Amino acid sequence: MRPSTLRALKRAAELTRQNRLTEAVLIAEPVILAADSYEGDEILRWLADHVTDFTGLSDKEMP
């Protein structure tokens, strides 16, 4: 995954934790849409592995 993509996803996670979902989507959506199929797969894996980055909950708190 490109470093700029990772930065955008991390920033989107930070904004989501701050209840700033609209801003998070504005940052993450263009990066996700511009990704090729290989990077898209990496993004999906990263999102699945970092759900708690977006929720602010620990693994133990997840339902």
C-alpha cells in the first residue's frame, strides 16, 4: 500500500473516533476509489485488521 494511502486511512480512523464521519469519508473515499485491484485488496485487509482504530474500542470491547 502506498504511504499516502496509509496516511489517509489512519487520518480517517482518527476523525471517525472524533465523530467526524463526514470528514473521514471525504479523506478516505478518493484514496479508496483511486486504488487498483492490488492496493484495494491491501486496503480491505488493513481495514479488517484495524477496525478498533475506527471504533476506539479494544478487541475485548468489540461485540
